[in-house]
Amino acid sequence: MARTDADVVAVRGGGDLATGVVQKLHRAGFRVVVLETAAPTAIRRTVALCEAVYEGEARVEDLTACLVPGIEACGEVWARGGIPLLVDPDLACLPRLAPAGLIDAVLAKRNLGLRADMADIVIALGPGFAAPADAHAVVETMRGHDLGRVVFSGGAHPDTEPSDTAAKPSATWSGRGSALRPWAGRMSPRRSRGCCGDSSASAWASRKE
């Protein structure tokens, strides 16, 4: 693959974490192109550039991503200071795009075909990759003391949250200093206020069934 565009970086994925990567690269002066699937999903949609696949354009702070039909349209978007987003889940455009860097930020927790020879610099985020075989470097994404650590030999911490955990009725979600557990019951108002009733103070009671 010819290496001609030293300031072009391709980011695979346009989710919330990938959008943070794009912002850093964009602010550093790189010309960034986002490569997405035809039907991307994101939990935090308002801070994910992948929304451009559905809306044609997505804005997150100082970033504006524009859906383009091919790499020929990237130059026009870059000239306007935007981020071109191309539907290309298989990275078929890489030979013609010839980016200096490729970052896999899909966070699929497995390798979806990434190879270290796809660009001069290949970086992968999260588990499922091994450096230097799959990428030149792997970035740790698990919360904790190693978050953001760059691994040049080996991989990130393995996934510790199976995808079916959320589907289990007895699952417990634990946050920092808090826990949320399933609890049978219902909320019923004692009084209402404002546009929904009188202006008296409102109180809510929890009652187990």
C-alpha cells in the first residue's frame, strides 16, 4: 500500500469513545475520516459522530461529521473543517485512501479483521487485539489504574462483562459508590403541583406491592 497522505488518519467506528479519539486527532491538525457500518449503534448518541449515517450530518462540540458517498468527497469536507464519514465496515477504501494511521475504535471486544500492515501506524482500542501482531499498539479501555495505558506487547485486559449480563433479570448494576438492584414495587403520588395539579408541595411515597 502506498503511503502518501502523512496527515490522514482513518478511525474505524464513530461511537462515543471513537468520537473522543477523532476530536483529539482533529485538534492536533490531522485530516480524519471515520469508517462506519451501514447501521451503527451507540449508547450515547448525542456525542457520537456515527449519527451522521442516519442524519447525513452529526455535530459534537467543535466537530461536524458529514456522510460522504466515497473517498473522492473527503477533500471537500476537510476543506470546510469537517470530518468525512464513509460507510465502509470492511475497510475496502484503505488502499486508495492510504492513511498514515489507522485506529480501530469499534470496541467490538474482538478483532474484526484488523492487521498491523494496513497502515504505517495501526492502533486498536480495548480487548480482542494483540500487539504487535494485530496492531502496533493496543490502548487499555478498562476503567481503573491502567485506563489509557498503551500496550506494545500483548493486549488489553480481557472483557469482564459478558454481553448477556444485562439480559438477566437478577443482574445487579454497580456504579462508583452506588448499587442499583431490581426491586418490586410502584411509585404513587401523594400530591401534585404546578401544571399537573395544585401548587402545594409534592411528596412521593414508595410502596411495595
